[in-house]
Amino acid sequence: MNLRRLCSLVLVAVALMASGAVAGPVRVQVALDWAPNTNHTGLYAALQLGYFAEEGLKVEIVEPGPASSVQLTATGKSAFGISMQEYVTMARAEGIPVVSIAAVVQHNTSGFAALTKTGIHRATDFENRRYGGWGQDLEKRMVETVMEKEGADASTVTFVNIGEIDAFTAARRGLADFFWIFYGWEGINAILQGLEFSFLPLPGFSDVLDYYTPVVITSEETIAERPELVRGFLRALSKGYRYAMSDPGAAAVILLDQVPELEPLLVAASQAWLSPRYIDEGVPWGTQRREVWERFAGWALENGLIDHAIDVDSAFTNAYLPGGASGE
């Protein structure tokens, strides 16, 4: 390259910087719903593999503290968050303007679990037993729903708040008899520990319980004022999850690189189990269907978790996913 050409390029670069046309990466904070696990692998993959950087984003992943991911996202402290359809539904009913912009997993992988020795094998066995959880009305309504489906009496269940103790530690200590877990993390961990347990997946009881959990959220304000940020973030994130689907072993290594305190065997086994479940065949990653939102919102209203119907078309959108799937 000759000197004249070099000088010309330098002058152009200086002019662009002076005009603000050239800027540094956009800093973006993402709030998790819980401690890092394989539900989040695509996020960490997009970070480590440079997919966010390709979109001009400098992403910081933060774990929830006293404020939930919904609160952090709604107030603008985090541009994006990881949450669950049930929390978004309840937030919308309270006038909190968060929007689900992608489903991380297409089907609900959670359900009720109990050690085999308790003799709990179906929802009717919950009668006169202790449920261990976090003290939320949502949990009580979920237990009541699955028991009613089996013709069991939910009024006989004692609800025990076990705080931050994980389900199977609480089970071994005899603090409660059955628990609500995500099979892909807590269930796999129990298997690795050699525990024998029964698992009753929520979708097995009713279609209404096969909702999206977890989901990616942002605020109405971010969508309105920074739509290209939302599109760029989701382009990178979808690449991260597609990578995790295509190579679970390598994706597990990435998660461990980013969060080294995690147990390697658990991460590897969990990732192998979860990777095929991020999408359904023929359905692009992140896609959400209106009927799933509509029926869960109806269930939440019927069960007193919300006090009025929500506009489900404002609660979620597929418009910012690569390809902009309709979800109808």
C-alpha cells in the first residue's frame, strides 16, 4: 500500500470517529433466572465463540440477587434476562412491561420428583405428604392442578419452605417428601449421585402445563427504542444454542470454561440430555406459539395467579428472531 493511500485511509477513519459513525461495542447486561446451568449454555457459547462480538455487543452475564431477572429487565438495569413463562404472565398482569422474545426449550422439562423409598409414584401418592419448595402460590396451584387431574385431595398436602436447599439434599435430610425439579439438571444430578427416584413430568398431566420455561426476556422500552439491538442479540444467541445442539460435548466444555465451579460430569451429562430438546424438528430455535401462551394465561387466571386476563400478543413476540417466525 502506498503512502498516499495509507494517509487517505487514516483521514477517513479519523473523520468517521469524529462524526460518531465508528463506536465501540455496545455493553449489554443479561440477568439469569437462577445459577448458571445447561439451560444457559447457548448464552455462554455465544459469548465465548464471539457471536455477540460479531454483532458489536459486549455482553455481561449476571446472576440474580435480591432483584429477579424480571425486575432487572423491566427497570432497564439489564437489557435482557432469562425467565419463565409463568413469571412473565404474572408480571404482565401486574403491569410490568417485560416481553418474552425467545423460548430456550420448546417443552417444559420440569416435573415432580420423590425418592423411590417414599412410595410416591403418581400424583395420588401426594396425599398426606409434604411438598418442599420456595413458598410460592404458583407451587401450590401446580400441586393442586396435577392432583385434581388424578382425582386426589390436595388439601391433605403440607407445604414446607425449604429455601435455597436443593431438592434431593432436602429429600435425604427428610425435610419433605416430593419436590418440583428440572429433570435436565437436578434429575440428572440425582442419577449421577446414584439416587433412585420417581419423576412425574408436568406435560404428562395436561397440555396447559407444557409451557415455555425458560424464556429470554426484554422490556417494551428496549424493543421500541432499540429494535436492532434486540435483533442482533437474538442472532448471536440463536447461533450459540445451535452450536450447543450440534456439539453438546464442546458446548459443555465452554460452559465449564465460563463457570468453572460447576461439576464437570454433571455439565457433560446434562448437556447431552438437553441439547436435543432446545428445538422441535422443523421449528427454528426460540419460536413461541400463541396457543401455548393463551392456554397458560387462562390457567393462571382460573387459579388466581393473576386477577385479570392479559393480552398474550403483548407478552411474547417472535418478530426479532432470525427469520421473524410468526408463531401462530
